[in-house]
Amino acid sequence: MPPAYRDRDEPPPPQRRYSGTVTFHLINNVLECSSDRIVASHTVDPSVEYLQDHFPTFAVLPGVMMLETMVQAARRLLSDREPGAVRHVLGEVRALKYGAMVRPGQTLTVDVTLLKESEPGVYDFKGSGVVRDDTGESRNAVSGRFALRPPRVGALNNA
């Protein structure tokens, strides 16, 4: 049955096909990197699609993309420590706080520290992100703790 808002003579809207993989490469630069800490930056491109809806008249980087920037920095840290290892996924987020908004054209600089390997293959991190305001002062945009773990492929196959 067609949706009530659609005229019966109107063709249905085109179907979007999901490729199964969505990739966002948010890290523009790695500023510092050691065995347990990474500082990286993401400059918000005003032309990216997700900004058009967040928000139409006052675009800001969505909080989930701030978290993803920290996650990508942590993955980079792990890949430098263990080249060729499995790509870890986000397993847990704790005490996540948001502060200053990050607008198109601004740069979010994240500082991520590896705290420990809590169990084999599961890594705990703390991270924070700052953005410079119009006066040049750094303002906290995001902070929190999170864990990366290997993907649970067997669980998906049994579902």
C-alpha cells in the first residue's frame, strides 16, 4: 500500500542501495604519536553531506563524529603498535561529555591516550578534543573514555 501522502500517479521515490560499508576518514594530520598517545586533527569540510542536516541554518559537527575522530586516532595508534593487526571496533563509551561546538572550517584537535589492555585485544582509552574559538582560545569540545575491541565475527554469523 502506498504512503498516504503520495499521489497514486506519482512514481515511488528511488531506492537507495546500501553498499554495506560506510567510510569516513576524519584524521587530516597526526601531530604527535608515541607508543601510548596520539594527537591528531580533523578540519571540518563545509561540503560534507552530514552537515546539511545538522543543522540546516547553523551547521555544527555532530557529536558522534567528534567521538569517531577520537576512535580513528586510537585505531591509528594501535595500527602503529601492531602493524597488520585486525582493525578494532568501538566496544564501549563511558563518561562522554560535549562542550564547545565545532563549526565548518574549524579544526578539532584530539588527544588520545592508551590506558591499558583490559583483556586480550581490548584496549581502554581516554580522549579529549579541543577547538579554537574566534579569539584563538582553545575550548573543550569533547572528552571521555572508550574501548576498542576486535570485531565479533562469529556472533554475526550465528545471528
